[in-house]
Amino acid sequence: TQSDEWEKLKDFHSGNADEKFLDVLDRQIKRKGAIYVLRNGLRLSGARFEQLAYFEPATDRNPKAVENYEKNIFSVVPRLRYKPDSNLEVDLAIFLNGIPIFTAELKGEYTGQDVTDAKKQYKTDRDPRDKLFSPGRCLVHFAVDPEEVYMATELEGQDTDFLPFNKGHDLGAGNPPNPSGYRTSYFWKYLLSPDSVLDIVQNFITEFRDRDDQGKLKDEEFLVFPRYHQLQAVRRCIVDSERNGAGERYLIQHSAGSGKTF
């Protein structure tokens, strides 16, 4: 999509453009995080790549914007070997234009394990010092079985905090029965569709800083990934406002501590 800039890079770094690009990309993701790089592009000596992901244009009046949006490349890699010279694999990795954004450990009848084992695997067998699992490089890690989905934006060994990405059922936790398949099929169909992923990367993932006991912002930032009810509430409000226009009133009703402010 940015062939002119690529030609500039090749001219500036004769015969070494690929290596230079990957080196700068790697350093920028390490320093600023994948979400920043995907949203803001990459500047390097000799060229500037304005965007590493193209988000949905507000209208279809600009054919080039629509064309670029449709050129985003999603890759789904099963059993990704993420560490050289080892047999270490993660069940699933999802890439956007070559940049890893999600991983997942999948459990089910064929393994004799469930989502608890998937969470344990992240806590005990996945080293946060490895590049794929270091903070900010991958946007979220999912533990999935046919019944439930949990997620964590940062791996911290046994201290890793997994939050549910479940729909809720019968005024409680979990997911409702699905007469046409797994209870967690919404995870693939609703969350992981291309349009949905790009929407989340552009609009929902937030870099957040907590406050200390004195109310001052802490230095350390962490990523916030929307839970199912947050994502659904916002998207429903948007659909309704598109149908009925601006100025309507909305009530987000949910339990205390569920993330309504976000």
C-alpha cells in the first residue's frame, strides 16, 4: 500500500531495506508497544510508513481508503513455535499485517482439559521474558475451551490476572447454551471477524495508568482490552445512534466493578 515509501527505503539502504525495516519495527514495538505502532505507523531514516494497519473509513466516498482497508492481511497460525531452537509452541497466534496481536491456548474434549488448564499454561509454561509474551508486544492472550473464554493483557507468571470474556448466563457467569455449536462460538464469530478485530485495535484497546493511595497517577501503564459486555454495550449504542440519530439517552446497567466507566 505504500510502495513509494518502500522504494525510498530501498534507495536509502541499498540492498538492506528489509533488515532495516524489521530492526526498527522490532525496536519501536519494544519501546512503545504494538498498539501504538499499529495506530501511528513507523518512521525510519529514508522513509515514513504512515500506517501499518488501515482502519474502516467513515464513508465509502474515498475509494482508495476503502481499497486500503480491504488490503489488511490477517494470518492465523496454529501451533506457532515462538522461540528459536526449541519445541515451545502456543496453540494459536493471530497476526495483523505481520504483527502478532492475539494468542490463544485451546482446550477441549480432545485434550481432556478445560479453560483452567489453559490459564495455568500461561502462568507456568509461558515466560514473559520471551518476545511474544513480553508486555505490550501481543495485545491479549486468551484461554479458551468449548464452555468459557478468559483473557489477560499481560503475563506475570502466577500473578497473571485473567478476566472473563464470557456473555453471562441466567444472571450469572459463564455462557448460554448454543443449539448450533459450542457455547464459545461467539468468540470466533463476533470477536475475531476481521472487521471486529480492526475496530477493537482502533477504538477499544486502552493504555491506562492506575492511581496510588494519594490519587497520583502511577508511572506504569497497562493495556485494557474490552470485556464482552463492554464491547457489546458500546456497539449497541453506536448501532442505535446510527438508526435514530444523535441526542438519545442511554443507560449502561451492570454490576459494580464491571468496567462501566471504561
